[in-house]
Amino acid sequence: MLEINTSKVSRWDQHGREHVVRVLRKGAQRTVRCDTCGWRKGAQFLPWLKAQEHLAEAHQATVDPTEGAEAGNP
């Protein structure tokens, strides 16, 4: 039976838009795919890091929605 697992990396840009890159796993293969622009890349090692790099470089999306709201706190 074929099993496919998917996870995602979300970041927001400076305009408050969410950008999502999904990491698809099929066996030992991993593919990173951007929902915003359709970019794809095979990534056997550190696929989540490649997803974060793409979001930062292509979409200037660097705000992690899972982190606390530390900006603005002195």
C-alpha cells in the first residue's frame, strides 16, 4: 500500500499574507512544493529548511505564526 505523508511550513510576509510550502514524503523521497507560486524541489535532506529559505527569498515571508508575538515587546 502506498503511503504519502504531508507536512507544511507557514510564514507570513510584511503585508500579513500567509505563504505555505508543503513537504511531501513518499518513502525516502521528499518533495518541497510552494502553494503560492508552484515552485517545486526534491529535498532528501532538511526539506523544512529548504522550505523556510524559499519563503524568505521568494516571498519575503519570515514571520513564523507559531512563535509568540515578541515584536513590539521591550
